[in-house]
Amino acid sequence: MSTVLHETTTAAASTGSTRKGLREGAFGHARALACRECGHEVELGPSYACPECFGPLEVAYDFPNVTREEIAAGPANIWRYKALLPVPSDIEQSPNTEPGFTRLLQAHNLGRELGIDTLWVKDDSTNPTNSFKDRVVACALSAARELDAKVFACPSTGNLANAVAAAGARAGMKTVVFIPSNLEKPKQVNSAVYTDHLVAVDGNYDDVNKLASEIAGEEEGWAFVNVNVRPFYAEGSKTLGYEIAEQLGWRLPDQVVIPVASGSQLTKVDKAFRELVALGLVEDKPYKVFGAQATGCSPVSVAYKAGTDAIRPVKPDTIAKSLAIGNPADGIYVLDICRRSGGAVEDITDDEVRDGILLLARTEGIFTETAGGTTVGVLKKLVETGQLDPTLETVVINTGMGLKTLDAVADRVGPAATIAPSYDAFVASGVL
Amino acid sequence: MAVSVRIPTILRTYTGGESEVSAEGDTLAAVLDDLDAHYAGIKGRILDEAGALRRFVNVYVGNDDVRFLEDLQTPTPDGVQVSVIPAVAGG
Ligand SMILES: Cc1ncc(COP(=O)(O)O)c(C=O)c1O
Ligand SMILES: [Zn+2]
């Protein structure tokens, strides 16, 4: 089949159709790919752009009845929600990194510091490669495998590359990961240990993304997790929303604060909450969604504040490199969700990002990367500016691990004193 | 001015499967008009009813997104590459 993993050019308007050559149930209860803009449907396959309007294709389902008990009886990873994901029912049998079901910690100290009554941190830094990206990659890997892809690939701001390289290694697939060449060294090493094919591109993420889209259009047999199999990939982020609700005892929080790069994750957490309501797994209630950006790459926040729907792309200049997407494809949906829900999109300076990292570390013992520093810093700003109600139960998502962006805070912390190994020297140092 | 235009997979039904075609025009708008003259209907896929670039398509002249340049009025010098690429989210 020469067109494997190319976008399908013929749309199957009928529902329930799947590409030939796929096994039954390859995408679980997924029914079709539907355009988020115009509703046009195409058959399940490696398609990502609507042939009518270029809008993003999303997985549409015929969900079965699922109970809380069935979910709770599942494994302590994202596959407990497999009935709600585009994966086959035997997904646990194929090697993958088994991400998810990360801890939801009540953040008493940070809450007290910020004046928020009930605050939780959903800590996704404990995933296999230390970011939420392991979730999306696990779903993309399933799709790539079912589509018989030969190469597993991505353009990445760093964390995704780590996750793709690791998952590909475990699955025995060839991986090729593309990153901007100025990426943090730890993120480069964290990919290169798993793959011989880390490609550093002279340019920013948007340049890398363009290149990947071009390769995806020409090379056969490649599954670019966030390009041609993106609809499947993006569904993985829903599990963050499912877990938050389940870990709160099957209910939705009042407010959630989420970092925004392309905006995909934020839109999928919202999708997860709405699905849980529709499935009768949680009670319906209003919840507010807040987006967090760093000022040096804040096209969505700028549009939010300007009250417009049009997002002007920017050239990123921030230490929050994992969030440095200047042309966020899902940005308009972030605006829509944050406005509709009564939330907001806010941005903070690089210094405030560093402050955010230290604040979370020193109040809760969680070392987050710059994306989390951005999210915590924005949370603080939202309280200070009265945009977030501190009496409402709030969840802040930590999407990544601080060891990958050590340089961001390395100059701000260090030994309080360097002393001789003697008790007298310690006393004299005045450390205590 | 002759330029080459990279066509995304979903628009190759218009170009008979060609991934790269040539077109004439001094600006992106003129190039799209010329493209439409040869591949009827293709312009309506790239531009919306109001004649603006659709929200989920990125158009590049050389390596630059035309939204950083002069949008549809972006000059298209002889020999330059124009790329039409669907937007993708997730990084
Ligand atoms: C740690 C971290 N948090 C958040 C994001 C933003 O995700 P999205 O592009 O889905 O908005 C990314 C990557 O893009 C990331 O690496
Ligand atoms: Zn559409």
C-alpha cells in the first residue's frame, strides 16, 4: 500500500468507516475523524486536516457504557481509560511506556502562600520521561502501530522528543525526532540516549514544525505523532482531565490552570471534563479553565487581552522553551474555552517563571521545569489580579520536570556557604 | 514572475496528484489567482469566503509565514518557493 500514512485524499462521509487493511477495533470505539470547524467527517486513518476547510480533525466516538468501577479496576496508568481512547482493547499487550495515573497532591503550603483555600497540584513530572507528553505519545504509538508505520517521529520543543524517542525504543520502532537547535542540553541528551536520530534544526519550533509537515507530506510510512497521527495523539491529553476528576473522587474541580504552547493540552482537558459529564461519570457543574504563557511567547494571552479571536504569530523569546510555539494552532480554541468558562489567559515574565519554579519547589517539594514555573507564576498573578477566585477549589497542572531545565534557576540557588569540614566553621558561617 | 508552490496532500486532488506546481505572480494574491486559473477551485480551499487566508492554513514565502510579512500582498520574487501547509498542534 503505497499511500500508507499519507493523508487520505478521499473523504469517507459515511460514519463508522475505517481504512482497509486495519484490524477490527484498531482504534477502539472511535467512529471517525471529524473536523472541529465544520464537522466534516473522514475515515479513521493518518489524516489531520479537514479536506474542506483545513480545520483540525478530532477523534469522534461511539462510546460504550463505562462505569466508575470498570475504570477503577483497570491498571494504574492511562489504559484504565482505554474505552475512551482511540486504542484497541488489547493495548496493554503491546509494549509501551505505561504513562499516567500520576499523583494529585494537595498543595497546602502553596495554597496558604497564595491565599487559595483548596489547591491541588497534578504532578505529571513523574511520567516515564518526566512530562505529560508520555500520555499523548502512548496513544500516538498505538495508532502508528495499527497503521503499520515504519518510522515514529515528531517535531518537538523538547519533551515530546524525549517521549517519542523512549516510546519508540521500547516498541522497537525506528524514531526520528526534530528539535530547535537552541534547546536545553538536558532535553537533547534525554532524546539522544534513546535514539541515533535526533535532528537539531537551525530555527525555532515553528520552523521545525513546518519541516516536519513537509516531510510528512512526502515520505511514506512515517508516523509524525503530532502531524499526521495528531488526532490520535491529542486524545492522550484527555487522560489528564480524567485523572483529575477520578482522583478528586469523581467530580470536577472549580478551576484549573494549564500551560499553553500549541494549546492542544488545554483543549483536551476541557474535552475530557465534558465527556465525563456526558457519560454520567461525574456530575455536571461549571468549571473555569485558565491558560498560562510566558510573556516572551504569549500570542494567545495577547489575543485574550485584546479581546480578539485572531491570534498573531510571534517569534518566541523566552526561557520557557517547552512553551515556545509562536504560531499556536489550537490557540483560538484556548481563547474560546477560557472565555466561555469564565477563565482567562495570562502571561508572566521570565523572572516570574523562575520565581514560579522556586515557589513550587520551596512550598511543595516539587521541582518543575519552566512550563510549570510559568503555570505556577500565572496562578499567582491570577490571584493577585483578582481573575481567579481563591475560595474555589483549584487544580494547577505541572506538566514537566525541573531537572531538564536546570539552567533556568542554577544562578538563583546554590550553597549558602562553603566551609571547612569542622563544627566551628559551621557555627562561624552563620548559616543557622 | 515564476514561483514554485508546494501543495499539501489534501489539495493534491486539484493538481492531479502533483506535490509541487509552478505559478506566476508578483504577490501571493496574484500567485493564488494564477493557481486557480490552472486548478479551478483551489483558491477557495486556501482562502475563506471573505478572501482572507483560512485560519488553519499556514502559507510561507521562502521560509517565512506570510503573516509575518504582508499577508496576501507579500511579494513573490522570481524563483521563490511558496508552501501551503495545514496548521498542526502539539509540540
Ligand atoms: C512541559 C510542557 N508543558 C506544556 C506544553 C504545552 O502543550 P501544548 O502544546 O499541548 O499546549 C509542552 C509542550 O508543548 C510541554 O513540553
Ligand atoms: Zn472542516
